[in-house]
Amino acid sequence: MGLVMKSREGVEANGLGDLGQRIRQRLEPGKGERPGRPSDPTWKIQRKLSMSEETLVLLEQAAVAVSTDERRVSPMQIAALLIEDATQGLAKQLNES
């Protein structure tokens, strides 16, 4: 499967506009003397996440596409939001059964 880097201009056309807006709204600058990368303050647990190289490339492309000059988004921040979206759907399915 060939992977092609999308430009920021293609974000709306490929459906990433909503994802980018949601993640940029959730990210807050770190606090303290040397704040790090902005993050969602509700994310309290950090874990390693194994994935294929192809998945990482797609996450990297999505991060570039939704980042702005004011707010850079990392591939793992995209992954975290996608996982949260998927688990909310899973929770709904589990509650329905």
C-alpha cells in the first residue's frame, strides 16, 4: 500500500478537520518551570503502544495535517484521541448488550 503525505489544505477534504479541531482544543500547555509539549490534562496514564510501521506513518501524516503553527500535534496525541473515540463506541456496545 503506497502512503502519500497529505497537505494541511487537504485536511477538510479527508475528514481530519474535526479531529484536528478537537485535539487542538483539548491540548493545554504544560505547567511548571519547564513546561513540555501541550497535552490533554485528563490524560493521566502513559503507556507504550506497539503498532506497525504503516500505522505510525499514518499517524505521523495525520499529525502533520492537523498541526498548525500555533499548535503542533504529535502522532501519539492523534493515537490517544482515536483510542478514546473507539473505546467510547465500545462502551456503548457493551452497555447495550
